[in-house]
Amino acid sequence: MNIRTSELTWFKSSYSGTQGDSCVEVAIAEQAVHVRDSKDVSRPAFTVGHAGWARFTRFVSGR
């Protein structure tokens, strides 16, 4: 997969604080979900498959 992170549409959780600290941003693409540190977007994002992302979000939501 060769997607430039600048080509992705990034968003933060609605639970993110208004101070802009301690947040991650997520971009959902056709083949994967990309996650990056919102405080330092120059660092590389990591990529996880849709199934892995779904398991993670179920785990953190307690469902």
C-alpha cells in the first residue's frame, strides 16, 4: 500500500479535549485505517486493517 498521508482525510475523536493535547487522528481509507499523533503529524502514521481496528474500538468501548 502506497498512500501519502497528505492525501488522507484526518479526523479526531469527538472525545478529544479542547486543548488539542494527547490526541490521535484517524484516517479511514479503502484498504486500512491510519493513525497518527496529532501533536506531531510529521512522524509516520501506523496502519491497521479494518478488522483489527474494529476489534480495537470494540475493546476500548467495552462492548
